[in-house]
Amino acid sequence: MYLDDFEIDTNVIRTTVSNADLELRANGTGKIKVPSNNVQIDNDLTVSGTTTLSNLVINGNTNITGDVAITGGTVDITGNTNITGDVAVTGSSQLNGDV
């Protein structure tokens, strides 16, 4: 199906204008929901604003610019972690291994 500047073909939605962005927008206070837990992003992902993620698994390199707030729960990191700059801990912390 072709409609204005986009095409829907089986399981693919794409713009037909060269280099045009494809935007999904909800109306008013509506939300865009993905009703499954198997979303795969193969290119860069930029998130602006407040975002809530649950059961997030990241494989590969991750760069975080800005503040990260973790409320409750546990953060498990397997492998090496390189931190450049200060680390501020409010409350207790436990470091195991060679510190």
C-alpha cells in the first residue's frame, strides 16, 4: 500500500522520500506501545526526556552521557567497567575483588 510519502509492504513500513525520517506519534496523552518484549534495534538509539525501562539487557558497548538515577533494585555488571571521573555513593556500598 502506498499513501502519500510512505509505503506499507507486508511487515515493513518505510518512507518513500529520500533520507526522510519515519516518526510514530500518539495523539494527546496517548502512547506508542510495543506489545511484545522482543524489540531489536540495529543502529543508534537516542532517547530524549524521561524513559522507564524494565528488564533491560545491553550486549555490547554503551555510552551514557549525563546523569543516571537508579532507584531500588540491583545493578549487575559482568566484565570490566571503566569509570572516568568521580563516583558518588550515598549510603552503603560493597566492592568485591581487587580494589
